[in-house]
Amino acid sequence: MRLEDAMTCAGKGAPPPVFGDWPRRRPERLAKDKLAQVPPFSRMPPDLLADLAAEADVLHLTETTVLFQAQQPADALYVVLRGTVVLLGPDGVIVDGIGAPAILGAADLFTGRHMFTAEALAGPVVVRIPRAAMMSALERDGALANAFLGLIAAAGQSMAEALMAQRCLTGVQRLAAFLLEKADEAGAEGAFVLDIPKKAIAGQLGMTPAHFARSLTRLTEAGVERRNRNTIILNDISALRRLLEGELGVATQDGSTAQHKQRAAYMSFRGHS
């Protein structure tokens, strides 16, 4: 569940908090303080938040560590405060990449089981809140309960929009739109450097590693450069934007109707990426 989606659903237009000031050693020491900055926890009364934090554990994970398995009982809520976590389907294919700050397993608390497997990718710091403590807090704080309903609704909408994009947009279009969105969020104009694990991007865009690699290669003509497994450089944002506009303007087999669907999917994709 992306925090941006949850904030939009809750009617908040402010950007999510940025957690760039972690200490090099023992980052978990700050984790519970950081939790107070993450919506909807930031809206909780201090005494209730303190009770919840007292029940929580802080996990400083190494890459490939599994947080929880698909179909396992959902005995906790997970708040990613630093790093990246990927969600895997039953077949082991990545279905999403979740970067901090983010909340995992909100809906699972109510269904009782985890839908996906969650695996650490880029050194995440995660706060694990036991289900019993979280459910008690929801019962005590009606505003918090409403906010969590918003989380669940936003997650469902985000998934529907992602499926629409996968059905109507090519891999090149999805990847170009994603990169441009990240550049726009950063306020970049000429060039931009994105440091996100490619494995996480591929999962978020519904692409296999091979499909992602082919799409990234296609974007090299627009100045997109792969530096290492975690870094993508946009040397010419305008060229990438022109390439995407050209891709969306190409008529497909059923002509204007298909083109209209592509543009609608693109606008929907930009709304949730």
C-alpha cells in the first residue's frame, strides 16, 4: 500500500514525510519516533500512540529476509520506515515494490491472512505492530479506524488502476510514465537520477525482469541510462517525454478506440504511481 494513495484517499494533499536523516549505526533507535510522523499514526493522541509503540518491535532487515508468507495468519501490521520491501505472488513473481514510508497488511488484519509474501529488498527498517494491539487501538480511536478504512479502499483502487495500465499500456509506456512521474515529483527538469532497485520497479509495473530489461533498453534512445542495479539516469527528460507522447499517439489495431483506452490508462496510471 503506497502512503501517497492513503493520504489522497484520506483527503490530504500534503506530500508524504521524507526520512533521510537516519543514523549510520543502530537506525532502529529512531524508528518509533519516526512512526509518529507517518499518517494515520501522526493523527493519534500521544498517549494512545505511546501505548501502541510500547507493543511494537523494530526490525532492521537484510536483503531477502521474509517478513511474512502468503496465506500465513496475519498476526501483525508492518510499517516500512526505511528501505524497500517487495511483495511476491504465490508463484514467486514480484507483484509490487514498496518504498518507505509505507504500511503493509492493513487489509490482511481484517481478512486474517496475508495475500502476498513480503521480502526485504533494500535494507528496510520496519516497525511490527501486533494485530491485537492494532485492533485495540482501532477500537479506541474512531478517527484512526476511519483512516484505516481509507487505506484499504485506496489499496483496492490502486490495484484496479494498475491492472488497467497493465492491460492497456505497453511495458515501454508504463516504464516511461513511471520515470517521468518520479522526475516530476522531484521537480527535475533537464536530467534526473533515480535510486530505486530495478526489481522493485519491475514488480510495481507488473513486469518480469526480462520484460523490464527490454523496455529499459528501448528507452536508451531517449537518454535513459542504467548505471547499476539500483540506479537509473534520465539524461534528457524532454526526450523521454517526447518518446512517451509518440508511443501513446501510435494507432493500434482497433484505431482510435484503442488509442483512447491507452490515454485513459496512462492518466489513471499517473494518478496512482
